[in-house]
Amino acid sequence: MFKKIIDYLNLRQAGGLELFFALLMVLSAYSFMGIPMQVILWVGLFAMLFFKRRRISFPAFRSLLVLATFVLIHDFLYLFIANGNLNAFIMQILYFGCMLMAVNVFNIEKLKGSLNLVAIISMVGLFYQWKIIAAGGDVRPIQIPLLEMSQNRLETFSIRPSSFFMEPAAYVAFMYIPLAFSLIERKFVWTAVIILSEFLTTSTTGLLTSFIMLIVYVFTQKVSFKMRLLTILMGVGIAFTLIYFEAFQTGVNKLENIDVETNMRLTQGPYVVSTMRLEEMIFGAPYHNAYEYCLDGRAPNVVFYKEEVYMSTTWMLILKYGFIGLFLYLMFYYKIARNNRETLPLVVCLFTVMFSSSYGMGMTFIYTSIPLLMIMNKQLQL
């Protein structure tokens, strides 16, 4: 039985650069001796990929090159125009560099096994935290030995489990790819396990994206009537679980109580963008981020959270890169979905969260785009 599970989840193939990459989303939030692991790990991945890189060319890759070129030139110019952040610019080079090289270096089977292995470990941490919560306790992200967590996280306790991730939304973001692969390979038992684990985090994003991916899968993929019916029944079963099991009620209640007109996630971005000048809407505002833009008095009615102004990805891209940047960003996803319909559930999911989550052009974008490009490049063998 145990061997069957290992084979079912491709765990025998886990390892190498693919496992290193799979761990990035977990470890990048920590520090080692005061140095952010995000810097150490991405520099390491970039160096290892550099010596194994090979040429690659296909439609979505060209759209990625155009997007990367625009973003890097834009950010370089804004280092001088807007007193940009040099460290952030260097990280953007590392992100795009890894993205451009990894597509033809990574092995898709090793990547699936590595992601599933990290997913299982993360689920164990999540269930451990849920046991503490069920007993009446509070939890915080599980601290990994020898690595340092930010003081803010060390002092923050809640009743929302997130395993080794800094917040529930980060756990859900990691699960996008294992979930997408499970649907492509029609491993519906693993699909259900992933979705239920997302619900345990009580993340609204987890609730929405899981159903979106299931619905898009059912109506866009070439599956038999039996498989389509099975998928629908699984969705009904998950909905039943949400309604009648107390463990999931926090997430459901959170979703039901969203006020679309006043919720900061949905309204703050459009407000900030509405204060931009016409030329800024085209090329981006001359500010490093939304916080600096609003601090300068350009959008006085925003809600500050410490040194941040929350804006979802769509509005963040318009503020920083203008409608040109947003167009190139969307064209990248369009090229992928157009050339490989297997990517549609994940692409639609990522498009949807552009209006609710603040991922931007950072680590989550790179993490989700590399597998998408690999599927697009027809390396996935069903």
C-alpha cells in the first residue's frame, strides 16, 4: 500500500534541483544568521541553473522574454527616476533568470514528485497545528530548526494554521501547482486531499481558487462523461463537507461575510489607480511602490498597514508598470493557455487571484509560471 502511494505521487522521482526549487516557497520567508534565505536560495538556484542551461524557444517563451525585458529596463530606469530599490531590482533579475533557464533544465517528473513531497510535509505540519487549535490553543508558523523567523511572526498567534508558511494564503499559493498537476493526471484522490487541506487554513483564497480550478477543469478539458461526473460529485462532496463540518466553518463564514463595496482587497487598488495621471497609467508612476506613492500624498484616503499599502496584483501592476506592463503580463498567460488547454484551470485561477491577492511580479509569479511553461512545452507525459 505504501509503495503504491509513493508511485501514485511520483515520490521516487523527488530530488535534485527540482526539490531545491520546491522548497524555495517555504524557506524563502526565513533568515539564516540575519541573511534572508530568499537571497541565499535564489542566488544558489540561479548559479546552478546557469551551468546547466540550454537554449529553448516556443511561443510562450517569447512572450516571457518580452515581459522580462520590459520589466527589467523599466525597473533599471526607475532606479534613477524614482529612487528605486537596488536590492529589489537584483532580485527581479534573479527571478527572471531562473525562470528563463529552468524550463529546459528541470525534469517534469522530478518536479511533480518534489512538489508532492513538500506538500505532504506541509500537510503534516498543518494537521499538527489544527490539533493544537482543536484543543483550544493558538498557533504560529512552525519554525524550522537553525532558521530564523521574523520577530513579528514569532509574536503573532492565531487560530488559523499555515504549517511552515508565514500565512495561510502562502500555503494555498504553494498548493496551486500540485493541485494543477493532480487534475492534469486525473489523480482525483490527491486532488481532494489537497483541497481539503487548503480549507483547513480557512483562507478565502483557498476556497475560491479550489472551486474555480475544478469548475474550469470540468468544462474545458477533454474528459469522459464518467470522469466529468466524478469531478462534479467530488465538488459536491467538498461543498457538503464545508457546510456540515465545523472544522471548515471559519473559512466559509469569512467568505460569506465579505463586503464587496468596502473590502480593502477589492476597493483600495482601483482608488489608488484613479489618482494616477494619464501618462502614469500608460508607463507606470515614478514611485518604487504603492506605499511611497500614497505617502507622497497622491492617494490620501488609503489605509496604511505599517509600511505597506495593500493592493491586488492587477492594480499593483498598473501603478508600477502601467497598462503596458499589465498587457504584457496578461499576454504571457494568454499565450500559454492558447497553446495548451491543459493549463486553463491554473491560468484562470491565477487570473482570478490577480484581483484579490498581492502577488505582483515576484516569487509566486515565478513559482507558478515555470511549471506552466513546462506543460506548455509539452514535457508533461500523461
